[in-house]
Amino acid sequence: MEEFLNKLPTSVSKTELLRILQEFQDKYGYLDNDFIHELSKKIGIQPGKIFGIASFYSQFRFKPSGKYIVNLCSGVACHINSSENLINVFTKLTGLKDGETSADGKITLELVPCLGGCANSPVVKVNDKYYTKVTKADLLKIIQELK
Ligand code: FES
């Protein structure tokens, strides 16, 4: 973390702050409390303000995520195509609700408002891999592959 912080300027715009937060999360997986406080000292912005800005954006995480981040879309197009059933099946089989990570640290469930594939809904994403027109059978197969 120290090496990451040393490369940063002492004053940043909001856009630069978002880029820094994204870079840190890409590298370390989430924005931990220590990082936010050290960043605050470095750039002179109160930790609460940094948390406030970061928490506005759904892509930022404040706790470690699982090896597999499963995004189930809960947007309108997916909802029309039964995404709620997929969410219920996923929760029933894994015991995970939105934002939770399995005890073994393998799977994190995150519901998202749209994955950009509305025409092929419902859409599921696991890390960088997209699954479209997902059926219950497809979801069961996806879950099996994660275990
Ligand atoms: S609403 Fe699900 S991909 Fe857009």
C-alpha cells in the first residue's frame, strides 16, 4: 500500500480520486479502512468524504470479495425475463444474499442494476465472463462450476 500511496500527488480532483480508488481496488480487491485513512492524509481530503464519494458508486467494495464475483442482474429487462427467479435459486443454493461472500471465500454475490446486455436478458456475469439468456438450468451449471 505504501508504494501505491507514494506514487500519488498531494492534491487530486474528484475524477482523479475515482481513478485512484479504482486502481487501488483493481490491485488489492477492495478499499480497506487503512487505505482510505492513509489516502486521506496524503491528499488532504477527510476520510468520511472519500467514503461518501466511493460509496456513491456501486463498483467500489469495502470488504474482501470472493474468488468469484457473481453479478446477477436485477434490472428491468432482466426482471421481465425472470431474473428474480434466478436470484431466488442462487440464494437458495448458496445461502448468499446481495453483498455476501461464502464462508470459504469463494463466491460473492452482487446484484447489479444492468449488465449492458438487456436484449439478451437475463444476464449473469462471473468475474469477466458474461452469460446471456440464462435459464435456471444454466444457472445451476454455473453454480456447479464455481464449487
Ligand atoms: S437489465 Fe439486465 S442486462 Fe440490462
